[in-house]
Amino acid sequence: MTLTKRFQRGGILVSKRGAWTECVFAFTGGRFPSRKVVMQTLYNHVIEDRPVRRDMPILRLVLALAFIVLGSLHFVYPERYMQIMPAFLPAPRALVLISGLCEVLGGIGLLVPMARRFSGYGLIALLIAVFPANINMALQYVHTRGYSLVTILWLLRLPVQFVLIELVRRCALTRTSQG
């Protein structure tokens, strides 16, 4: 491994290699630098505004498992998902099963480096496509149950869709996510 730029900062060897950024923690004086020194140095000396993302594989795994499990539930309990489908959409059962399959395949794709970018675009498109069903679900709860704690939680669920889109984007479509 050839490192093109190296410099020592506060006991941490920060290196840049091509488009990838990595931190190699160096022993200083026979002891490892403290967590505070490590975090402060990383905060102060991020190379080319692309921070080291050691948490990305964990986040990617959690998202992938969530999509796989939730997509599988489309096949186990399709009736629950058919209830929230807007009335103007044709063939609700087929759409539920297709969206479940897309979620499962997208979750698996997040784990496969060569399929990650394609899966990211697919999952973002899916999250946008199912947003009307989420709105319909929230409106059904308001109409049938009024404003209760459950209804408020379903209404708060709507902005979570945008958080999911951003998490998928970070895990699948950014440069630091491709490693």
C-alpha cells in the first residue's frame, strides 16, 4: 500500500491514498493516543471534506437487514400492506408483492459492493414510490381513530421516509460508501 500524502497530527497518522481517505492510528511514545485526542484530530484535520466513515459498514448492514426483513413481511402479511394502498392504484396485492421483492433485493444489493450504487438508486425510488401509501395510512388513522397517540406516531412516520432516503444515499451513493 503506497501512501501518497502523510503527516503526523496529534499522535495520529492521517494519510490520503487516491480518492480514499483513511486514518491509521500510530503509537506515540509507546502508548495509543487517547480517544479525546483521536476525535479532536479527526475533527480538525479531515482531508478534502470527505470524513473517515468507520460507521458506514454498520449502518449499511442495519439498513440492509431492515429492508430485507420489512420486505419479507410483504409476503408474510400482504393484507396489512394492502389496507394502506391508495384506492386509485390498480392491483394492490401485486404492488405489495412487487414492493416487497424490491425491498428484499435492494437490501441484499446494499451488501454487495458491485450492486450497491444500483440498489441505492432503486431503494430511493422505492421509498419515493411508496410515500403515497404512507400518507394514505396516516390519513386513514386520522379518519378512523381521530388524533390519538398512535395517529400522531403515524404522522411523525412521514418525515422518517426522508431520513431513510438520506441514509440510503449515504450508504450507497457517496464516495465513502463505496469502500
